[in-house]
Amino acid sequence: MVQPDSRTAQLRADATKTVRGLGVSDILRPKTQEFSAASAAVGDMLHSRTADEQLRARLESARRLGALGAEARDLAELFRALYEETARVVDATVFLFALYDEASETVEVIRQIDRGEEHEGGSFPLGKGFTSEVIRTRLPKVIRRWSAEGPPVRVLYGTEAGKLVAPQSGLVVPILSGDRVLGVLSVQSYRPEAYEDADVLSLGAIAAQAAITIKRLRATEQLALEHERHALQLEAVLAGMNDALLIVDARGAIVRFNRAARELLRLDSASLVLGQPLERQRVEQWPITAREIAAALVPVIDSLRSGTNVDGLELELRSGERRVLSVGASALRSSRGPLQGGVVVLRDITEQRDLERLREDIFAMAWHDMGTPLTLIRGHAEILLRKLSSGEGDPMGTTAAAASIVKHADRLAELLTTLFDVHCLEAGLLALSPWPTDLAALTREVSEGVRLTARHNIEVSAELSAVGEWDERRIRQVIVNLLSNALKYSPEGSTVTVSVAADAQSATVSVRDEGIGLDASELAQVFRRGYRAETARRVKGDGLGLYFAHGLVVKHGGRMWAESDGHGQGSTFCFTLPLRAEQSADGSVERPA
């Protein structure tokens, strides 16, 4: 061990005075954990130096830490002081300083540096990335190899003008004040394994001194509380919005977005960082689930960058679940005129457009299907009027004309009722009136009624009772529909078999015919609104019966399906209903959990 000479002793005395000026009693035994960690880290890095060199390095480090941010008048100046000190001890190719607002759970990036170039920050809700993890756990995070430890898809702080380059390693430490997280310091490197445990201690010491300066700035700034109040109000408004909101700067880079936008863009599992211009060449860097909407927003951002507002634009997204979005965008200018950026608002109008399409479909169906009965009613009414006016004594012809009018008027009324019911079902307005009902007895009753006019053999197997809480009128409609379809699409003289089975939880009705049958692709679509299989189109129908019956069963908390071995092999249509169910607030019936 090298013994200290008189010069070394003098240096120790000077160091003690300096450190005591920082509130520390001994350079080798500091009171604060932060300073102790910093001293240990510096000592490890300087282990190969002489005792004098190590002492000078410790003295200089202590002096810089004590003065760190002391002259900073605002957070931007503190950012630059933190970067300068950080770059002395670790690889700070990319450096970020952010504050955390606990009330709104929002991270505000003060500034950021990438390869020596300083850029604006932004803000984002707390998510699932590394920064959010450090804030939640209050523990530092070292990413030695980003490709192995980082998320598979990343949208990074892409501040470079060319191709987006991903970092290879990173280090994030919390800025703590007691148990409260004030913010984070984050460094990244474009080389792997750039950071070790000693770097955590060094950056932690800088973060500890940053906490002192942050508290000082907050205490001395007269407008700090007012600013915080306005920020909280803004974040509360943004968080409470159902519409997705994005704010971009003059470069077209996203600098703020609310939680609805995070969910819409499906970025919650991505390592999302702000400051990246939204341009076509960068769309591939977005998560796969968000690339379609990102590409659609590029021309909107381009319009804002040119100072042009966007109003009344609709985007239809087809990757995954179909969604229709209404987009509006307004450019932001300062009072002196220069463009500051813009605001983009996206509203999900999928349900509204689906309802409009439903109304159009129903109108088209009604116009098509009502044409024939109206023509026949008018024709037979003219025949009847002519006979009555001329005094022709043809009772049989008059009776036939009147009967035809009644028949087609009933058909017209039935069609209108079906269209109205389908509309109510689609709009969620169809209410049920459950009552204790024996499904087996109801099936026998409906089958007997149909048998009187059918030219088929109808066999019924429904001896045991199956009582549940159902809307009898609606379930009757379902059974009538399945029987009518079986008779309509099977040859006269063939057999239609109706059966009811039940267990402790549910009851099932099956209707089997010997008719045209269905292939696999038709089975997958048979309950779709307006769908008719190719082999069924020679038989008159509107394609609403099975769709409506399926909707009624689902609304009762049940399930409907079809089975067939193929064309010409007949079909079996089945539905099952829960024997015990609870009615929800909207009138539908749900199975107990």
C-alpha cells in the first residue's frame, strides 16, 4: 500500500473541506448513499491509478456532483448539466431526461440527445416499456443486449434523418425523492454490453443530485404550481376523452397522445418513445398491428406540416377487425405565425356506419321483396274491381281474387315484421320476455301445426319435458323457421325429423331433413344476413330467416349450428338453450358464469 506523503495529506484535507461543504463528513465515509455509490463507482474505474490520481479524481467528481445543476435556472439547463456529467462517466450516445407526474401517470421527456444533437421531448402515458418499468419498480434497469432483452417490436426515439438505427444496450435509473419517483435518467448505446453494474452506481449518483436540483427548481419557480394544475387538467381531459388524440410538432413527430390513442394504435406492448417524424419510410418500424393506420395517417401529417387542416376524412381499416375512423386535424400556429405542429383527432364510427349500412340493406331487401306481393295485390284488386263494376256473376273468380289479395297482404305484413325485428335485433332494441316454457311441449305443438299443411313426413321425438326461462313467442319463431326451411329445401314425401334432448344444464332442438344439403364453405356462412347457398337460390326466400333465428338464440344465451355431409346429403340444424339463465339490463338473457 502506498503511504500518503505531506502533499497527499494536504489533498485529503482539501477534499474533506470540499465534501463537508456538500454536507458530507468524510470523503471515505460519506453520509448519503448516493455519494457513497458514486465514490465507489469512480474508485472501481480508477483502480489502476496511483493514490494521488485516485484522490484527485474523487475530489473532482465530488466537486462536480456538488455543483451539478446548482446554476440551472430551468429544466432545460439542468438537462444539459446532467448530460455533460453523464457523458463523463458512461456512454451517453443517446441521453434522455424525463419527469414523472404521479397524479396523471404521465411521463414528460424534458429533452433528449442523440449522438450529440439535442432534440425536443414530449409526453406519454405510463405503459409497459423500460422507462415505465423503472418508474413502477423504483429500481434501475440495465439492458445489456437490446436484441435479446428488448421487446420484439420497437418505435424508438428516432431523431436521425436517415435509416432508423436501433440501440444495442441501455441503462435507465430512477430519480428518487424518498419513496417518490420524480423522473428518470436514461442512456443508450449503439453497441452491445456498453453498461455494467458500476455504471448503474455512477448514473444513480447523478440522479440523486438531480433530485435535489429538481426540488429546488420546483420550490423557487413561482408558476410551478399553476403550471402543474394546468398540466393535470390537460391530462385529465386527454385521459377522459373517448376519441384518440395525437399532437405532433412542426416536423410531424408525435410528441403527445392520450390513452385512447395508445389503445387505438395498439402500442401498449411496444417500447414506444416519442420524437420520431411519421413518414412513409418509417412505417415499417411500427408494430404490425398499427402499420395500416400509421400509413393512413402519413398524408394527414403531411397536410399539417404544410399548414393545411383536414376535416371529414374517413379511414377504413381492414387488417384484423374492420374499423371505420373519422379523422380531423388542425394546424397549430403561434401568435406570430410560425407553424408549431398540429392536433389529430380520430373517432371510431364503425357502429354508426354499420347501422347505416344495415338500414340501406333493409331498405334494399324491402324494396326487392315487397315488389312481388304489391304487384299481385294490385293485379287481383283490379280484377276484383272490374268484376264488381261490370256485374259479372262469377263468385269463384271473385273469391279467388279476394283470397289472393289476403294471402299476399299477409305475406307483405310478415315481411315487414321480419325486417322490423331484424332491425331491432341489430340495433340492440329487441327485448325478451322470459317465462317458464317447456321446450319439448312447444316443439310438439309447432310440429303438429306444420304437419297439417306439409307434404312431408314429420317425425317428432320430444317426450321428456325441458322447462326453462325463455321468451315463448321468440322461441316459437325459431322452431317454425327451422321447420319451414327443412320443408322448403327437401323434396315432397321425404322425412323431416324433429327431436328434443336435455341434460342438467341445457336443452337442444334438432331438425334434420333429406334435402339439398350444404358443403363446408356454405356451413360457415349459412347464418350470415342475406346469405343464400347457390343450390338454394332456385327456391324463393330473402336470406333473413336463419340469420334472425340465430340472433334470437344467441340473445337467449344459447348457440345455433348446422351440420351436413355435403350436397344432396340433407342437413341438420340445431340450437341449444341454457335451462337456467339470468336476464341482463338490456333485456337479453345470459348464462350464469
